[in-house]
Amino acid sequence: MSRRVRLVFLGSIVLTLLLSLSFVAAQEGNVDIYGRPLPEDAAPYELQIWSELCRADTTQTTFMAATAVYQRICQPGTSDLFADSLVNLDENLNLIPAAAESWDVSEDGLTWYFHLRPGQVWSDGTPLTANDWVATYRWMADPANAYDFVWMWQGLIENWSEAVAGEVPPEEIGMVAVDDDTLAVTTVGPAPYLPATFFFWPPLQAAALEQYGPDYQLDPATSVSSGPFILKEFKPGELVVLEANPTYTGFRKPYLREIRGVYGDKANGSFLAFQNHEIDRVGYEFLSAADFEIIKNDPVLLENYLPNPGDFRTDYLLMDAYTPPFDNLKVRQAFAKALDRESIVSSVINASFNIALPAYSFLMPGFPASDVNGDLKSIQAYDCEAAKSLLAEAGYPNGAGFPALEMKLRAESEFNAQRFIAAAASISECLNVSITVNNIEFGTYMDQLLARPTQIQFGAVSYGMDFLDPANMLGVWVSTGRHSWRNAEFDRLVQEAGVFVGDPEERFQMYRDAERILVEDVGGIFLDHRIQGDLFQPYIAGDCFRPNAQGVSAWQWGNDWCWGSIYVTNDVTDYSTFRTK
């Protein structure tokens, strides 16, 4: 080897070593906004950006569930990140501390005390206190604000129902600040599930709420945060940008530097945006049969599609049982028997991927007090001949004289709408009745559903839990809930089970008895239980995906702590993404 070649060779070795040392140094300096080193396989901090697709076809007015559950901006990607709820859920759906580090109940079971983590602050430097929760819940209970989820604490928090009805001022609800770090909540009766009702609602800041009203959160100039992110930019209908909150002291400090929400056709365009690496996650509800066919045949996509039980969501048909023709039980029974759910699930929903189970009751198998033995199956099982006989007994032989119906859907994607269209066709063909299907805007649907009297005579919708207890799922069917159906015995059982503190199995049996009434009296017609899932980019990682007790590795429903775990790996450099364009 010549001297010149040797020098060039040695020079290349030195250069390689220098570059390697530079890379190591860069990796050692790869820290987040809190000065913590990122995981070893993490991409540089400037690339720690998460992107979501926001729906351009819905009314969105708030970032916080405390001001409107059904109109949150770019939910779940950019909502409810400006504060922490009192409690959260782990991957096994157990309650874990969040803004509250602990909680306990008085001897009589009526007053719960939530003890806040010390040192939590808002981004303007003021302390987070129990008064922020008090102010938030008083705002929610004030009928002048027409909050869309008041039913959640009806008959649960002391004076809540009375405040919502305008009979007492909101200041009299059973929620007070004992001191800055202790929140006391008094219930109407013993309610062992009370803490679980709080995991979904981070507070507003009392001072900003008083000074600006709840919309303070929409303007970066007035928005404050005690949560992991803070509002950086918001162009309604165009762009949302959140950045890591440097003053955050809570339980889920994020590795992510930024979260972006870009508006588009989320219902039908999510998979294309994902394929173009414009977004980092797609929920199952925004994937079509054709999309699932592609996923099934692509090893990388299939590996990164993570199924999970989610919120135990059930698709069902609902009726106004207070007015004709659905005030007639035989009509409701006829419609239930005319629904060929087995064929719809196998041929329409699961044509490309296993994402649903036929439903014969409301509670999905695996949910507490659910019908795991199939004891309720025969009640609403498909039987066209029986359905025809029931409709004839109701006064409509072979459908003669039965009024034409419109089935309203709640802003369903094209794929999800197909199951309800098939349900309408099944009933129509069996009973010889006319049913058209109208897919309307989300907010409009909810306004019509919750109006009294209801403006939805016949509709279809899905519902999933807000907390892991039958009090929640079956509670929406009590006569003060969202449905226009009433059964006094059902109401009694659900209400008594809600305050029962004896043997848990005895309590669950009360809920089983109540669900049998719901199925037999046809408060709803149950179509399918969803098997949920999310598709992630291969460069998204984090402890969030650790397996649960059943061995399921996924971003489990309710695991809002995941925002402190998720990060972008170095594999992102193998792709052309929005981060580098």
C-alpha cells in the first residue's frame, strides 16, 4: 500500500470515528423540554412531533370535556391535555392517581376526599387548587350553560340534579374545597364507583373561567394549562398546534415536543393520510373494508394494528317509545326479531377483518355483569316469521298501514354506516316497511336525541363506557337519561344497585336483572359489539404499549397517561414524513 493510500485510509478512519463520536454526543444530548434524556432509540427531539387528522365535518367548540363532551376539538388528539383529571386508568382499567395522589371516603360512605398532588401549577404560575374543580363543576351544573353531559351525576352528587333543574343554585352542589389540596364530594347515597366518574374530566382554571368564560382556552393569549401541553396555535377548521408545557409538574410529562391537528376528511380520508405519513394513528372507526384488506396483507401494517376492547362499545337501534308506532311493545319486538345481526356482522362488518361480534344485549361480553352465558340471546334473536306475526298483532299485517320511517345516523363514516344501512334493509325486507337512512352531523344528532320530546323517532348510534361499572352503561337507559324509553322496574333496579354496598355479586345480579328488562321491553335493538383497534406508524413507541393482564398490547382506552410515554423512534428517518417535508 502506498503512503498516499495509507494516509487516505487512515483519514477515513479518523473521520468515521469523529462522526461516530459526534453522533454519540448528539444522542447523549437528546433531552426533552424537562431535561430528561429521551429513550435510546428515540429520534432527535426536534422530530418528536405527533400529528392527528381532525374532522372538518363536525361542530367543534372546545378543547375540554368540562365544557362540551360532544364538541371537542380534534378529539382525541388535541383535547383534554390542558389539565389532568383527578384519576386515570392503567392498562387493566384500574384507577390510578392522576391530579389526585390519593382518595378516601367517610365512614358513612357519603363523602369522598381527593388529595391533590402537591406542587401542581398553571402555566401562568398560579397554583392548581381544589377550587378549580369546584368552579368547573358548578359551571357544568348551571342550567344556563346547557352542558351536554349533566346526566353523568344525576342522582349521584348531592344537589346536582336540583341545580341542573334550576331548583337550587350551582353553589349548593355537593362539591367543596376543604383546602387548596383537598376536594370533598358528597353523594346522595353510598356510591363506591364515584371516583371512576372523575377520570374523564380535567378542570378549567377558576380564575380564567371567571375572567374570560370557558372560551379562554381557544386563544393562545388567554389559554392556560396545568396539563402536559399548552396551546401554541389555533386556526379553527384549519390547524391546531400544542406544545409541551414547560411548567407541567404532573404525572405524564411528555417526550413529545409538539402535537399537531390538521383538518380534513377524517371519516373517509384517514387511511390515505396515514399511508402518506401525514398522521401517526388511525382509529378502527375510520378504516374501511378496503383499508382492512390492505392491512391484512401488509406485514408491517398488520404488526402495527393493535386491537383492544376499547370502551366496550355497542352499536344499536333506538326508538321513541313514548309515541306511535314505537309506543307499542309488539312493534318494538317485531323490529328486534327482524334484524338479522348474524348475517350483517359476518357479511358486512367482518367481510375483511374481525372487528365485531353479534349483539343480543347492551353490555359487551367481558364488561362487569354482562351476559357471558348468552341467556338473553333468544329474546331478540332473528326470526322473521315471528317478527311478521308480532307486527300483525300490533295492527300492521304484512306492514300494511305502517308509517314510513327515517333512520338517523350520527355522522358515521361510510364504512360504519353500512352496518346500519344493512340493519334498515333487514327490517324493511322482513316486515315490508319503508325505512330510509339519513347520516346527519354529529352535534345536530345529539341535539335532536337529547331534546325533550326527542326529535329522533328512529335512529342508530353506538355507545361505550365512561367508566368501568354497569352504573354507567345501564345508567344511560334510565328514564332521566338520553333515551325516550321508560320502565319503572328497570329504573328501580339500576338506582338501587347504584347505591348498594353489599356483596358485589348480588349487586351485579341486580344489573343483570335490569338488562333482561331492557332487552325484553326492547328499550333498544342491539346490533353488534365492536372489537376496536388502532393503526400506528412503525416509528411510534412507548411504554404505553406494554401488555395488560390478558396479554393485549395496545393503547388501551382511557390510558391518558400514554401521552407521557409516547415518542418517535429513529426509524422515522427511513420514511418521508411531515416532519421533514
